Amino acid sequence: MEFELFDSLHIFYLLGYSLVFAFLYLSIIYKSNSESRENKKIEAQKIMRIISSIILLIKCGELFIRYKLIGEAWYELLPLHLCNITLIFAALGSIFRFTPFLYATFFWSFGALFAVLTPEVREPFPSFFNISFFSTHFYIIFVAFIEHKIFKLKVSLESWTACFLGINLIMSAVFFVNGVLGTNYLYINRKPTFKSPLDFFGKWPYYIIVVEVIYIILTLLLLFFFKKKSSKKSS
């Protein structure tokens, strides 16, 4: 039985997965506080590496099931949608402490937020697809929060600009990949076949411009809110 958007079961999933990652956050705080000041971040990094590795295993397990057991074509399973790209950046950024990936995760995490509010996967828990979808998307939001709260990631206009240029370069590359494979990653070559908010943004390519404007507004709000917050703490 599939759940419906914002019915009691969907709300239960949102609250349930939020509690799981809240528990992980408190675990990191507790473990870090039990260490000396010099080792707090090192201990937090170790825990984040473990969590990130588990999330990557869950995602790989989902892809294995879809490819081997369900029989989906390999070119339909490439990690070229925004949330999958962000997931890779978040995991690798957390494991290797690669700051550019962490900046990208911070600014692109709003895509994961929209995804959990309007999930494509409707299988109920404990379906592995349910676990994979919600855990990986909540993880993206979790990393963005952890990087700001624990690791004190300082966003700037330069990091915002780099992320904006980066996502547009990726979109350009994905456009040509879609042309070769006949896919529609990032929904940049055409609108999705299912109902989505893009239906309200006009025809191709006008909806892409609307999405770009929404991206700019949302990420600039993130930039100015957290930059201002960081400035207040510093002063």
C-alpha cells in the first residue's frame, strides 16, 4: 500500500527519520564533548566518516537491487540527478574533508528538502527503497547542518559563486549526456512525464530559467542568513 503526500504516514516518516538523524547529531555532540578540546573535531570527523560510509553502502545496495534484481538499464541508474550528485559530494566531502564538496552540499541541500516533502518513492517502511530514499536525502540535510553547526563551515559570496557556476557546468554536461543516452537527468532536456512543480513554470526551456531564478533566491537567502549569523557569533 502506497502512502500519499502529507498523509499521516508521510508525516510519520518525516518525523521518524528526523528523530534518527537528531539522535546521530546528539551522539556526535556527546562523543565530542567527552574528548579533549583538541580531539573534538577529530572524533566528530571519525563518526561522520562511519555514517557517510553506511549511507553510501545503502545507496549502492539500492542500485544493485534495481540493476540486478529488477532489471533497470544501467543508463537509467547514473547518479546525475541533483540529489544523487549532492549525495556523492556530501559523502566524499565528509569522508575526505574536501571543503569545495561541503560548500556544494550546503547550497544544494535544499533540493533534498524538497525531495523528502514530495518523495518519488511511495513504498511504505520497511521497504528498502523507502529506507534508501529517506535516509540518503535526510543525510544530505544532516551533513549541511553538521558542517555549519559542528565544523563551523563559513559560507561566503565566493563559495556561493563557485557552487552556482559548478551546478551550471554540471547541468551543461548532463544535457549532452541526456542527448546521447536518451535520458532526462536533472529534467533539463524536457519536463518529467509525471506531475511536478515544473508544470507551473512554462514550457522548455523557460522552466529552466524559472528554476535558475528560484535557485538563486533560495541559495542567496541561505548565504546571507548564515553569513550574518556567523558574523554575529564572531563579533
